[in-house]
Amino acid sequence: MKITKSYTVRLGGNIGKAEYIRQQLQLVKKVSEYAYSLGKDMWSDMTPLYHACRREVPTLNSMILQAFLRQHFVNVNWKLKPKRYPKESLPINYHSSRITDNKLSNYWVHFHRKNFPLFGKILQEKFKSPEEIKQIEITERKGKLYCKLSVVTTIPDRTVSDEIPKAVGLDINSKRIVLGNNDFFHLKKHHHRKIEHKKNKQKQRSIENYTKDVVHKMTTEVANNLQTDGMEVLILEDLKHLRKSASKKLGTSKGKNINYIVNTLPYAMFKNFLEYKCLDRGIDVVYVNPAYTSKMCSNCGSYNTTRKQTSFRCAACNYSLDADLNGSRNIQERYYLPEWATSESSPLSDL
């Protein structure tokens, strides 16, 4: 199995080299502004869009121009026209460039007959050889140059065994993450910051960067915990229609504040980050049907239950425990029941 991961590192170089990169970024910025001004009707066809931008900015390298247009205009399914033009960057075709090892730096990028050092121990820790890098993109942020590397790594498939693998379910909400093996990970600080962000109408970028940082750290902690416990499978809910549960248009609104929490829960980001980190550690990730996981008793299977915030009690068997822990155990149990599986996630789906 192959997975793609991205790493961002500092791009070095002397004053002349840095100035050359900034000049190229300014040319790409002009292209981005011009292509954006042409409108959505021009973005669907690469040929006329390329020639129009080529006439407007003739000095920009042709391969850079084509790569930027494909990445930000042609190969994007726009539902609405974005509010501003895409941020300028230099997407470099790996086959027209090269990454080389050097004693002075971990790796160097060769671009337009110039060598630019990449700094950071992360390069040596995260991938074994330059051949794993499949895409390079240079950007500027706050006056500093950065290089984004897309790395494709191959993970050996887990051997099929007659034994049922060691699995654990995971339940997530805006305040915490709970595993079926009684492990809790708290998100209260992030939840509180989102509420304050909405009240104070802060800049969107601040909360987005903060959220990404929190999710990265939390998913790493969860993945490391699963690896330490020897887990082979992680079970998540298949929450494709999460936003529909808090929609004014569909009549499922739960109030302004609850709608905000549900609709801003970074589940897709959490799922993507956690999935590739688990796969990197040899842990499979599967999805099950999420219906009634919070209402069903994990002890007797009854739906005659009551839930108040974090407490759960079953009226049928008088079983009580933490509500989110009950949900994670229901998610875990569904992995072994083919009728609750999504696609082929259940190990018993062939029975």
C-alpha cells in the first residue's frame, strides 16, 4: 500500500538565490491574478487558459506556468468562484528537478540551474531516500522561503491471518476523543478557543492554523498509544453526513451554537491525519455504520437508555458508564458484525 504525506521545510540560499525565487513568485502571482480575472469559464480548458496567461506573463518558465494552472485552476472542481486568487507558489516537477544529498545540508533542491539547501532534521527522520519525493512546491510566508515536499512511501500489506485482529473503537466529539480500551484524550482547550473565536469574530486564519496544530498533535498521540497497546485495527464511524445533522435547510438545526460546533468539527482532517499515521505504524483503519452508537447499550444492546452530557444509563440492565466510552465500545463491537459494516470493513463480512 502506498500513502502520500507532505512535509514543509525551510529553503536556504544566499541573497541572490533568494531574490531569484522571489522574482519567480512575483511572476506566478501575476499569473494567478490574471487567470482569476478571466473567470470560471476559462478555467475548464487548459489550452486557451495557458496561451492567455503566456501572453500576459511571457517570461515565466513554461513548465512552472502549466503546473500552477493545473494545480490551482484546471484540475479543481469549483462550486463557487473563490473570493480571491490562489496564493502564488512554484510547483516543481520532480522529473525536471532533483534532490541531492550534501554534507552541509540534509538535501538540496536543484531548480533553474541553481542549488537551494533544505534545512531540518525532519527530512532524515521522515523518509529514507530522495526517490520517495514526488512533488516539490516552493512558497513564501512572512518573508521566509519554504519548500513543501510530497512524499510517497510504501507500507507492506498486513499478512492475512485466521485470527481475528486486535481492534479498538474510537468515538470523537468537540471536547474529547475516547477509545474503547478506556483511553481518553481531551480537546476542551480547542473547544473553548473556537467558542471564543466565534464570539470575538477573530481572523479565520488564526483558528485554522491552531486547529491543524491541535489535530496533528492529537492524532500523533492517539496513533502512538495504539501502537504501544499492540492494536492492529482502529474502527471509526463513517460520518459522511455529519453536517446534515445540524442544518437549517434540512430542518435539523440544533441552535446557533451547537450548529457551529458540529459544522466546524475538523472530522475530515482528524480522519485523514489519523489514517495515514496509523497506516504508517501498521494499523489498519476501517469504518462502520454510525447509527445509534450513542443510544444503544454496549452491555445488553438495548435502546431503552438515557444520556445526560457524559453519563449513560441503561434502563433494561441498569448498566452505567461514561457516555462516550459506551459509544466507542459500540463502534468497536460493530467491527465484528457484518450487518453494521461499511463496504468490507468487517472481518466477518464473508461469512
